[in-house]
Amino acid sequence: MHLVHLTVVGPLLARRDDPAREGQHPPSRLGGLADGVTEGRRIFANTIKYVLMGTSSNFGNMFSTAGASLVLPFLPMLPSQILLNNLLYDAGQLTIPTDHVDPEQLRAPSHWNIAFIRRSMLFFGPVSSLFDFLTFAVMIEIFHAGAELFRSGWFVESLATQALVVFAIRTRRVPF
């Protein structure tokens, strides 16, 4: 058993008439501790959301940039556009610390799961890139876009797909 469990909960369970022993709510003097645990789980869940969003978005954008660079005679997006895109995306993530968390994520402790983060990045990043590649095809084949129009079109589409990723990652349920 963990030392904290033995020192905080152990003496309470030693009493025969203790409500915690009978599966009821913990005594009121442990309410603050339970609230702290719940708040910690909420913070952790929101931290994971931020990590998932950042890794997925960055991987997708770099994958798309690399792919576009292979076929275009110009930079697919200017460095200033990439920085502005990231700034706007990060501004949209400022609300994550106050985000609501699915109740099932608050019931049990969570841990860093690098494999899950990697799988999410490798799923959402390429999905975002698929939309980018479709946009590239439309910009080149239909609009016959030069550098400026291409960059503008991809900039707008990139922000739109990143917004969709935010909604998809905010919950483990169906987001819409």
C-alpha cells in the first residue's frame, strides 16, 4: 500500500462505524483531498489534450510542407505565415486549462501514455495532411494558383482543419 493511503485513509478505516468502510462518501474532513485529486485529474486530462493537439498539428503541417516542397517551385507557405498560423492556433488553445473533462476521465487516475500520443499524432497529423493535399490539388489544378494564391488558400484551409482537430481532440466522445 502507498504511504499516503496508510497515513490518511488507514486510520479512518480502522473504525468499525466508519462510513468510508461501508462504501459511502468519505468523511467531510477528506472532502478537500478528494477535490484536490479530482482537480489534478482534470488538469492532467487537459494537459494531454494540449500535447495531442500540438503534436498532431505540427506533425501534419510539417508532413504537408515536406510533400508540397517536393512538387512546387516555391515555398508552400512563408515563414511569417507559419508563425502566424501557429500563433492563431495556440491562441485557440488558451481555453484548454478551463476546459471541461469527460466524467470517465475523472473517475480513475491516468498516466502518460507515449504510445497513445504517438498513435494520435500519426492518425490526426496525416488526416490533416489529406485535407492539405486536397487543397493543394484544387489550388493547382482548378485555380491554377501562383505562389501568393496558393499560400493564402493553404493558410486559410490549415486554420480550418486545425480548428476541427481541436474539436475532435477535446473529448473522447463524438465531438459533434
